[in-house]
Amino acid sequence: MVAYSCHWLIEFLNRPEEITFLALLLAKEILYTLLKGPYGVTLGQIAMEGSNTYRIREAIEHISSKFNPSMRAEELAEAASMSLSSFHRDGYEPYSISEAIKGIV
């Protein structure tokens, strides 16, 4: 379903008279499909400002923009606006963050 919608979204690049209206509908359909899927809750949390998942995303963005091999968890917790204990409790695992960064960079 997502692939089909993405195909049409790309197809509409060649139809400027239709893209204004239909692209918005297709983008909403893609988002709806993703949010209903197995990772929907996590995707929703990433987008929800103030959620812990959103804050972890902030730490990942900090790493990708200011990478330093000697970065400490304290610096990442600060970038996420979290205490160090909350940062560890709510999802900080060096392997997970490094895997997430590979997807960003």
C-alpha cells in the first residue's frame, strides 16, 4: 500500500496540475498506513514533542551533527533534555543509538 502511494506521489511530479491536491491526499494515506502498521506507536511517539522517544531522537540528532568518539552519556542526556537516569531508563543503549545514526547519516 505504501509503495503504491509512493509510486503515485512520484508519478504526480510529471503532472503539476494535479500534484497540488492529490499529493496531500497521498501523503496522508502514507502516514496513515505507517501509523497503523506494527511500528505505528513508535512512529507516533517520535513525532510527539515532549515524549521520551522524541527526546531520544533529539540525542540522535545531536550525535549526527556533532559526532565525537568520546561523547559521554551525560552530554546526550542533556541534548535530550533528560536526566541521566531517565536517559538510561528510557531507551539509551549505545548499540541502538549507533544503529539509528546509520539510518540518518
